[in-house]
Amino acid sequence: MKKVFTSGQVAKLCNVAPRTVSKWFDAGRLKGYRMPGSNDRRIPRENLMRFLRENGMPTAALEAEESFAVLLVGAEPRAAARLRELLPAPAFKVEAPPSLFHAGALASAVPLGAVVVDLAVGRGDGMAIAERLRGAEPPARAYLAALTSEDETAPGELLAAGFDALFQKPFDVRELAVALAARHDRFAPGADLPRAAALA
């Protein structure tokens, strides 16, 4: 689903009064639509980005607001570093907490686009993470991937627990980067993938 903003959210991002955003909208400078039966305005993200660029306004706040957070649980530091190289900031924000405790705290504090669990942390712990995310109310919509060992014998069990994809180690981190980029609204099918990830 494409991101849309209220006039109040646009005002906050642009550091202006909501009335100013309403004037831009009513003058046809900022394209969007009104909600049926009300005066509430909605501005699609791509329209807002176009407006900011056309008027020489900074886009950093919008790009930061739209960061796709990737939580790596138990991944090796070099894998996390490589993923940061492949997925450009600020569109992507890759977090690699040092422990399961820190990962849990981060998961509850930050809206996540994807969670990647290296099952080296323990198969039981990995499945518990998946079941907790999928069993939340409402269920977490994050893309959930597992990094498995070469001798993984029950992939169906992992998928049944809620994982969307499995990557068998050793694997090319670029494959994971492409899979994550495809889940980001800004890099949906038909859009340009991050340059490095597109090399895969």
C-alpha cells in the first residue's frame, strides 16, 4: 500500500503551519485528494516528494520518515556491514543489536519493515521470535526471513512458524538485499532497486 499523508503530517515534515499546506493543496500546487464526505486532505508520498523537489525544499525529513527498518537478529557483524553497504541510507536503516534482549526492545520501539533471524541464535529462539511477531495483535506485517544452516532438515516447520523466506548459509548477502529492497514501497516492482543490490 502506498504511503499517504494528512495535511498535518505534511505540515510537520515541512515545518510550516497546517493552514499553509491547505493553501498549497487548494491552489493545486500540492496534488492529492479529499476524503469522501469531509474536508480532510490526503497527499500521496510521491506527490509530496515531487512538490518538495520542484520547490527546492529539503527532502531529508521525508526520506528519514520513510526509512525501511531492517532488524538483524544474531547475524555476523560482517554480514550486517555488507547489508548496510548494499541497502542505501536513509531509505534503509539496518539495525544489528548485540543480543536477543536488545533485539526485543528494539522490535517493540521501532516500526519494522523486515526482521532477519540467524538461526545460529538457536532454532527454538528463532521460531519463538517468528511466532511472537505473527501472534501479536495486530500481527506484525514485517517481512520475516531466516538464515539457516546447510543441514536444515525441516524448512516447512519454519515457514509454518511464520517465516516468509529462508536463506541457507553460506549465501550471497546480495540475494538478501534484493529480497529486502523488493519489500520496500519505494522499491516495489517496476521501481529502481538500490544500485548495489541490483548487481545480484
